[in-house]
Amino acid sequence: MTRKHSKRFKKAEEQVDKLRSYQALEGIRLLQSLPKPKFEESVEIAVRLGINPKKTDQLVRGSVSLPKGTGKSVRIAVFAEGDKAKEAEEAGADIVGSKDLAEKIAGGYMDFDMTIAAPDMMKHVGKLGKVLGPQGKMPSPKAGTVTPNVADAVREFKAGKIEFRTDSGANVHAAIGKRSFAAEDLSENLVAFVEHLRNLKPAQAKGEFIRKVAISTSMGPGILVDMG
């Protein structure tokens, strides 16, 4: 089934040279010059990696602090007890709990964007894999969301740290800011994201690791970017 695009999208698409890879700042300025909708769009990045996504030892997952933040407010659920729970609340967590929070989520509560858990809470969180996993909300040590320092993690993710993971097609997708950001700020976030990703190349992955980088707005066409 062919996806139908709006007149605005088609007009924007006509202004992008699909056979060309733009320099980072040039690509972002082009993106910001395209026809826009009436709402504030996010700027998204898609990176094709040189891995075999069917092999678990080649999957890439992690988190990175974007130097200019994301411009997005993130709702965080934290699994912690005692002092750690109090510290998480003071750091800005939106909901904090332990067994009670796990039961609430198992019952259908999903009013949060991500979860952070103290290691001793995984006895409760582990039972939620089938609920949180498909939505990409399962905490993980690799992503920095299973940590004894839950308050620090809350502050970092509230300030612009983002999680990412490879999908079944060996791609990584992430939002790196808002269209209204200064072009230089978006470029800085873009470079920081790709450089962080470059350092995560699995030992088992052979050949070129960063195969293709594209940026787009939430409702716009992709623009290829040359990240060297």
C-alpha cells in the first residue's frame, strides 16, 4: 500500500536532492527552510549501521547526553525505595514506587516515557518485560537506566539525555531537538550523537559501521548527511 503524502510534504521533497549527502549544518539549514506544519516538529536522526541485527552480540543500545538538550519534557517512572525513592522525587521523577508501581503498570498504567530502576528493584521490574519491552521502556544497564544513582539518572534524562537502540533493520532512530532550535545547536547535537554511536561499534561487526545518516523533521522528507 503506497503512503499518500500531503502537498506540503511533496513541496518539501522537491527541494531536497536525494542523490546528495549534505554537510551537517547545511543539511539542517535546508531542513529548517522547508515548508512546515502548524505545530512544532522534532528533528529526528536515522542511522543505518553495518551490523547483523539478527545477532545479539552486534546489537547497539545506549544513551547519550545531547549538549543542547532535546526541547522535550520527559515523564520518568522510577523504581526505588527508601532514601533512593526520596532522592528520585527531589530530582524530578514523575512517579516513584516499587512493587506497587510494578502492579500499577501491569494493570495498564503507561503514563510515562521511560523507566529508571535501582538494581535491587529488578525483581519487580523483570516481571514487566512483556509490557515495557515492546514499547522500548524496559530499563537497562547499557542505557544507564538501571543504576544505583537513580537521582543522577533522572536529572540527566530530564536535561536532555536520550536512549537509543537498533531496530530489526539495523537502524537507530532518535529525536535530537526541535525545528525551532538554532541550526548550530542542532548541528552540535547531531555530531555528538553520531560520534557517540561511532564509539559503540561491536567487536563482531565488520567493515564500515556508520553506513548512512539521514535527518528529517517529524513530518518532513529525509535529508542525507555526510558525517565523514
